[in-house]
Amino acid sequence: MEGGCTCRNVRYRLTGRPLIVHACHCTWCQRETGTVHALNAMYEAERVAHIAAEPEIVDTPSASGKGQKIARCARCKVAVWSNYPGSGPAVRFVRVGTLDDPSQCPPDVHIFTSSKQPWVTFPPGAKVFAEYYDRREVWPQEAQERWRVLREKMKQK
């Protein structure tokens, strides 16, 4: 899959499927996106190849107080992914809306729904959590194995 910003200055190519796709309904994501939730596909950084200009990294506050780094196009300022302190630069939370075909990454799970907008509804069978969840109970086995390998690499650095 490929994607990028609106002006096509920043472009990326994704290798394989995401670890998981989060629809985050927290009030911070609502504010940052200007809509009802953020839709992020989690990828190991090495699975996100830059195929055009490098994005600029913008330090942004977060509800945790630890901040996040948002990769934005230097020209049109569209956010293409974020890095959060819990996984640092090793994991990119790719903004699904910046994919050339966002329909390839529907949400696997809805999180922080305790602060969702009251008129937002979920489809039958959706995985919905008031706050966060236990990764071991939600992620597919293949994604859990990729996560284990990634965490081992992070420990070695």
C-alpha cells in the first residue's frame, strides 16, 4: 500500500499488513484530527519506506503528558504518522486517511470510547473498549509475534 500528504510531497510505501488498526475516540485525537476519532494503522518503522520527501517532525503535547511526534509534510502540513513515547521511533501510527486507498485498513478495534461523541455508533461485532485493552487478548497471533520481535530489537539498542 502507498500513501502520502495532500500535495504529494511526502509519500510512503507500507510493507505487509498493519499490526493493528485503532480508531481512537479520545478527546485529544478528536481535537488533533478535527473529527470524531483518529484512525491509525500501527506499523514497524522499517515497514514504512519513504519514497518522496521526508516529513518534518513536530513535537506535540498529549493527554499522557509524554507528548507525541507527528510527521507532517513541510509544505501542506498534513500529518502522515505519529510516534508515541511507549514505542518511540520503532512504531509508526500511520494515518489511514493518508493512504491512497484507505478502505484497505478498516478499524480492528475502537479505543477510548468512554469519551466518544454520543451520536457515534459501532457496527455489530465491533471490538469496542471504554479505555485501552490487553494486547494479548486482541491482537492476532502474527501481530503479537511481530511485536515480540520488535520489542527485542528495541532492548538491544
